[in-house]
Amino acid sequence: MNIFRLAGDMTHLLSILVLLLKIYATKSCSGVSRKTQELYAIVFLARYLDLFTDFISVYNTFMKIVFIASSLAIVWCIRVHPMVKRSYDKDLDTFRHYLLVAASFLLALFLHEKFTFLEIFWAFSIYLEAVAILPQLVLLQRSGNVDNLTGQYVFFLGAYRGLYILNWIYRYLTEPRFTRWIACVSGVVQTALYADFFYYYFISWKNNSKLKLPA
Amino acid sequence: GVERKYHDEL
């Protein structure tokens, strides 16, 4: 494990903590896309099916369980917690996320490393993760104003993706035969989706003003 | 050779 990968995992973890903190502290999920959160829960459940078949390290196993548990907890809060549920604005969160699920699964049926149950679900989770942020970005753009914690949540998620790219470059340079087309191409696509958000995030940071996305 | 561990990332 290199420093970029570790930093990427930590910013990923941090993003989830920021989101949980926001929901817990404000008892509100305003500005948060339930659809994106549900997609992430599906992503983790589909990808970590290997929790039962492959052991990589204690670190890996621990993080997988944390990601599955935290993503389910967030979805639970938005769907079930009486106060949080009330703050969910479903009229803003209208992205047809099932289309992303269907398209990702279809793509995984054709593009995978091996035609096995685990590998197809692994590829599916990679494709779905690449586009899972879309409902969140659309919601932020629609509501215009982004509260600080939600902005930081998306910022850390984007940082995690950027650090994973550095991790792949490092591994490509240091490990013989490091080729992972599916993960790397999807990862670059995923990171590119944040470009617009990052642009406005840095502008607001530079001007010390509130983050606003143009309609 | 040793089979590489495929999915060692998260």
C-alpha cells in the first residue's frame, strides 16, 4: 500500500464521516441525494461480496465492513429516522437512478475480467460507483446553495478519486505488469465528473465565499 | 507463477 492509496481511503472515510456528522448534528439531510446514497450502498454490497471468499488484509476487511455499515446507516437515516426523513426533499432528487443501475449491470455483463458471479458483480460495482455521484451533483446544481458540510462531503469524495488516480500511476511505475483497465478507466471517468464541482469549490474557497453552483 | 490477488483495493 502506498501513501496515495492510504490518503485516498482516508479521504473516502472522512467524506462519509462528514456526511454522518451533518445528518447527526443537524438531524437533517437537506441537500443530500438519497439516490446517490442508495447507489453507494449497492456499490459496496456488490463489490465486497468477496468478503467471504478472499482475504487480503485485516485493513481491507475492516474498511469493507465500515463502508458497508456506514452506507446502510446513511440510507437508513434518510428513509427511516423520523426527523431526518422529514427534511428529505424528494422533488429535488428526481434523478432516475435505476437507469444507472441497469446500464452498469448491462455493461458488466459484457465488460468484465472473468465471467464469474463475483467478477460480474465486481465490474458492476466499479461502473456504478463511477456514476453514482450524478444524482448528488444534479441535486446540488438544482438547489444552487450548498451548505458547508455537504460541499465538504462532495469535496472529500472527489479528493478520494483523485488520490486513487495518483495511486494507480504510482503502482504502474513501481509494480511489474500493473494493468487494470476496468478500474482505471472507470476511475478517470468518475474523477472527471467532479471537475465542474471542483472548479466552483476552489473559486468559493479563494474568494472566501459560500459555495454556489450556477443553474 | 503466483496468481495475482485481483481486487486488493477498496
